[in-house]
Amino acid sequence: LAKEQAFDSRASGSAEYYRRACAIQDAALELLRVGVADRISQTSDQVRDALDLPKTPMAADKLEASLVYTRFHGISRRSNALVSIARRRLDALGNDSVAARSYEDLLALCRNTYCGAREALLASTVRGHMDALRDRHGLVGMTRLASVFLIRLCTVETALYLDFFGDPEKRRHPRKRAKGALSQLAQVDEEGGGGDDVDNEEEKGGNDNNEGDDGGEHTTSTQYKRTGSSSSSHSAASALASQILSEDATYRDAEFQSTLSSLCSALHRTVRRGLVSVLDLDVLCQVVSVLREERSAANSSPTTLAAARACASVIRDAQERLIFCANGALHGEVARFKPSAEDLNYPGKLLGEKPRVAIVIEDDDAGREKGSGNDDSEESARAAAAAESNDGKTLGDDAVAAQLRVYESWFPPMRSVLHILSKIFRVVEPRVFEDIALQSVQSCTKSLKGASVHILRKSGMIHADLFLVKHLLILREQLSPFDIQLRSVERQLDFSEAGKAVTRFLANRNRRLFSMSTENALITLLREGVSVQESSVDSKRDLEDCLRSACNDFIEHTSSSLLGPVAGFVDQCKNAVGSSATSSAAGSSSTDALVKAPFINGILVKNVFSRAQGDLDGELENVSKQMMLYLQNATTQGILLKPVVRKMTRSLEEARRFVGEVPDGENGWDAEVRSEVLKCAEDFEHALMRR
């Protein structure tokens, strides 16, 4: 056997073969670069020169039919073929091959060139369209139309991008279905519509997705919905999504998504400039609501997530502005509210509504009686029906007006709190809303307590009590639908020990200022001199406690008012018995002290009960009248009156017990006087129970 000879690379010519192969590969890559990247750059320059971009932005309704799209559609087929050659070669070489890096760099260069060219062509037009929408439709209408425009722009741009870099076998040509979409979005501007025109266009849209129609004819008939609600639009979005997402649900082309995000950032730029000067809570709430709807629509397809991210960033800014304005309004209208004489005009504000509501009820009853009493002839029946119908309309209008008057009768700080909380409830995050509600309820409760003090001095005890009970009940009832806890933990820095800590710090001569340990003198100073105090705040519990206290005050004051001099008599007896029980006088019992008291005289006690019985009807009528004025709910009135009756019954029992302890013949008492006093007490209790 011949001996094996060593391999000689120079003799075999492998090095030369490798050099020539690299040269051929470089030439091929150069041809691919010229055919794709350079062609894209050249086309972009030609379009910019022809349309004078970006100095002269294009109108959005002419964008789709302009050179910005037609020229790129013209070169997309050849570019896609060249890109497919490079991609197949890359797949054949494998990721571990050295030559594969050259193809990866080529594809990255082509994508970056394409993305830069598209952004340069569209940026000025998109920004100009956003500014035009804001000038024509205001901030709310602009957010709706601009969001829809960006969603459709992302879909069209994704379709065009896939024409260049997509897989030819997976393409479904969604371009025809999206053709004319951008020009349709701009039609709303020419018609002068806002957010309502969006709905009108949705209703007008029909079966307009015929693939054989020319794109220019779709400007007046294409269905105008947020993400394309038709089945063809969903199928187009699904076809695009399958080509831009990899198996692990990540984007294959991050550069293109970055370009879409840059184009969609025009929405954030325009809306943010408008939000800075907005103070109206209604406008801010509408902006957030609209953007949330559009974000939800954009999130439904991977092709429009760039628009969803733009909407999300604008939502955050709008919510920050809304929170700032809401806090400012609550601070000015609740925390720093200074009531005027008109604001504290209770019961005057309530008395002004009473006669008008009564007139409405009487008119309604009269109308119904008129309708029911004229059944003798067909003509009279028709007249009655017409009158009843007119009365029904009048009653409905008057009912709304009466409800508005009731709303206006509320104390202004509470009205502001409920009004603002109802606006921002569904447009801010739950934690933020609960924090705002907690602080506003605290301020409102404090304001109501202060107002009740002023009403007490001006109108009397019963009006102050009922004012506080009424408004606290309304506040609790109106807060219940929000389903919030109104709890928080407040942390405060306590510097009470700071002086002692500084003294110890200065007295320590061996302090270590630069020691990198916990024994550092500065760390010790901060640890000993400053502490954090935590306190739990529960506004709902505080509100319940305040309401309970107000109800107890009303019960106490009302029972004393209805008992009249009997309440004073019972208190005097209790004081006399209590003082004698604690006295150290030898042998004297509590009964002896009570018998000898001057206020226990039989004639005086008889006059006390007689006077209280005579004043009872007037006092009961006054209490009932005021409770009906402040508390229209009969159930609420009954709940408040039951403890009053129980307290008065206990007081009468105590009065009878004290009267029974005085023997006959003492201090003007005999059987006749006692029977008369007990009869008066019994009649007083019966009269109270009947009411």
C-alpha cells in the first residue's frame, strides 16, 4: 500500500477557492444591497423631492393615493424577491456559519433603511393631521379620530412592510382590503364631524369590502370602525399578525415596531399639549374614556399594538391631569370652603321647595280626577286622555325640576364631593380614587360639622341636628355604590427626640463620622432623633361614628324638648338622690333628701306635668314638621323617632317612681294630688304613643 501523503492546502487550491467564493458572495450581497436598500433610499428621495416633504405635509385624505404608497408598492415585489433570496441563503447556511452574519447584516440594513425612509415620509403628514384634527374637532373629537387613524395607519403600514419583507407563501394580500382606508379617515374632517360622526360612519358602512373594487372608490362607502369590525378586516388583521409574530409571541422585526411607535407618538405630542391647559373635568374624563376604548380596540390585534401603546401613554398623562384638577377642585370647594349666609340658610333652602312640590301633586291629582269623571261621551273621553297626557308630561318635567331643586338644597361641599367622585370613578385607578375619596370625605365631614354649629346659632338645635343627620345619611348612601373601604395608613416623621439626640451627638467626643458600619455617629443621630409614626385612618368608620353621634344628639335634644319641664324635674330628682347618697351626713337617707327638696312639692309637680301635657301637641307637631322637611323618607323618620319615644317612656317611669317615693302628708302630697299627677303622666304617655 502506498503511504498516505499530508494534505497541502496551497497545492489543492482551497485557499484560492475560498477567496474567490468570498468575493462572489460579497458581489452578490452588494447586488442585493443595491437592489433593495439603495432602491428604497432612491425611491424615498424621489418621493420627497416630488411632494416637497417634509416642508409641505400632505393631506391625510390624499395620502394613500399619493406617491408615498404607490411608488413603494411598485418596488415591493422585486424587493421582496431579493430579500427572499437572502433569507433562503441564510436558512441554508445556518446560524453557526460565519457567512450567515453577512446575510444577517444585509437584512438588518434593508430593514433599517426601509424603516427610516417610511418614518421620514410619514412623520410630518401624521403630525400635521393630528394638529388639524385638534383645531377642527377639539381635544375629545381629536382623540377619537386620531386613534382610529393611527390604528388604520399601523394596519396599512404593516401590510406594506410585509410586501417587502414578508414570506411570499404566507401573504394573503391584505393590501386590497385596506386600500383607501387612510383617505376614508380624513373624510370625517371634511364633513365637520366629531366623535358622533364616527358612529354615523359606522352605521353607513355596509358590504364595502369587495376585493375587486378600485381603492379610490372606497372613500365614501368604507365602514368606519375602530379596528375594522367587518369579518374581512378581522381576517386581514389575522393574516398580518401571523406573519409579524414568531412562535413565542414576540415580534420578528423590532425595528419596524419601533418605527410605528415613533409615528404614533404624534398622538401623545398633540394631546399632551392640549391637556396642559384643560381644567374641565368633563373634558378630561371624556378623553380618558375615549382613549381607553381605542386602546382596547388596538390591543385586539398584534399589528396595532403600537397605537395601543401610544394611547396608553396619553391615558397616563390625561389621568395625571385629571387627578391634579380633581384635587384642586376638592381643595377649593371643600377643604377651603367658606359658607355664605345663603349656603347656611336652613331651613329656608328647604322651605322654598315645599310649596312647589305640593302644587305639582295637586295638579296631577286634579288632572286624573278630571279624566276619570268625564266618561259620558266619546268626545269627553278624548279630551280627558289628552289632558292626562299633557299632565303626564308636565309632571315628568316638574319631577325633574323638583329633583334638581333637592340636589341644589344640599350643602355645597357635599354636593361638590359627590359630583367630582362620580365623574372620576371609572376613569382613574381604583387606588387613586380611594385615596381621593378618603381625603374628600374627611374634609366634607369636617365642613358639615362646622356648618351645623352655625345653623345652631342661627336657627336652633333641631335644625342643626337634622341638617347634620340629613347630609351624613345622604353622603353615606351616595358613597355605597363606589364599594370602597376608605382606609389608609398615614406616616409622619417625629422629631420630638431630635434635640436630645443632637445633644448626645455633640457630647460624644469619640464619634465616628466616617465609619462604614451601623455605629456611624451620623446614622446613630438619625436613628435616635427621627422616628416614623404610623396611624390608621378609616374615613368610613369616622363617617359612621359621626352619623351615630349626630343621631344620638338629635334623640337627646328631641326627647328633652318634648318632655319639657318633666325632663328638668327628673334631672333634679336624680341630682338630689345622687348628692344625698354621696353625702356623709349621719343617718340621712336619699329618700329623706328627696322628700324635703322644694321642687318635689306636690302642687309644683302637678303644674309641671300639666304644663308638659299642654305643650306636647305643639312640640310633636313641630318635630314632625321639621323631620318631614329634612327627611322625606318615612322609614328614616320612624327609625329616629323610636329611640326618642323609648327615652321619654323611661323618663316618665322614673318620674312616677320618684313621685311614689314621697309619702302622703309630706311636702304638699296626698292621695288626690298623687292620683292627679299619675293621671297626667299616663295621659302624657298615651298621647305620645298615639303620635
